[in-house]
Amino acid sequence: MIEIFRSSIGKKLIMSITGLFLMLFLLVHLTVNLLLLIGEGEVFNRAAHFMATNPAIKVIEPLLALGFVLHILYATYLTIKNQRTRPIGYSSSASNDVSTWASKNMYILGTTIFIFLVVHLTNFFWKIKFGTIGTITYGQDTLPNTYALVSVLFIKYWWYDMLYVAGAIFLGLHLSHGFWAAFQTLGWNGTKWLRRLEVIAYIYAAIIGFGFSIIPLYFLIFK
């Protein structure tokens, strides 16, 4: 059983499984982040505090980190291997046999997203997890003012807003192919299912890309 994960097919399976796990995380992450647009921060601060103190999240965090690492490592391995054996990348064409720009540049998009992720984690996750941020009181509850940390960065630095929007667009492009390709690797490769998955992939990618983009734009334009 272990031998299959040492083969190219096994490595693609790991990429698909970790990719789907990360895509599920993105939906949860986007849902919480969109609370930034509601009110003056109380809803988001309560949600962020819940996520930071929830025991289940503490278990999921290392799994999420492992998922990122495995996804990146296997993507790198498969890309290098395929470049040595044929002039195209590891991605497959769509069901209509027309390769999209995203499908032919998945690793480039992934690398760009990784760079953005490092910047994002440095500015938010690291400061929230290991830094010192102010607190705010709602009734009898005193919570970390995560809203202030996020909103100040978006309001003060317009260039970071543009970087964030660009990262969201690249992420959406990456997902537009990665979503249905993951299911294809797992065996959902019939023509009928692939066409449906492609449509769902574009919808999902648009939701993620647009959803993350409107957050910095909201603070840039309206705050």
C-alpha cells in the first residue's frame, strides 16, 4: 500500500488530497475574513477569538501546515520530473482538449501564491500568534483587537491592498484548474463529470478570488 505513494500516481493522489483539504480551508478562511466588512470589528474579533481558542482548530492548524508543505513538495517534484520527460507541465488539458493558461502555468501560479502567503503570514498570522496586539472590550468580554491589526494595514498601505488583490487573482486562477484536476486524479474523469467539475471549478475560483479581493478594496475605498 505504501508503495503506491512512492509512484507518480501516488504523488498526484497526495497532491489532490492535500489540495482539496486546502480548498476547504480557504472557504472557512474566506467566510471568517468577510466578517471584516460587517460593523466596526466586533463580529470579526469574536470570530477570530473563537477560531484562535477552539481546540479543534488547534488540532487542524498543524495538519493544515503539513498539507501546505506536502502540496508544495509534490508539486515541485512532479513539475521537475515532467519538465525532464516532456516539454509541458504536470497539468492536464480541460475536457474540451483546450489547455488554459492556468493549466499550463500551475507551478508559476503556485510559486507566486507561496510568496504572497509568506507575506500574509508575516503580517497577520505571526503577529496574532506570537506578537502583541491591543485588546478591546465588548460588555464583559475583553478580546484581542484583531480587526484593528488588519484594518490599519489595509487602510494605511495601498500597495499592500494591490498585492493582496493580485494574490487573490493568482489564487483564483490556480484553483480554476486545480479544483477539477484534483477530482480527475481521484477518478472522477468521465466526460460528463469533468464538464460539470470544470463549471464548479470556475464558480469556486471566482468566489475565492473575488471574495478575498473585495476585503482590501473595501478598506481602501470606504475607510
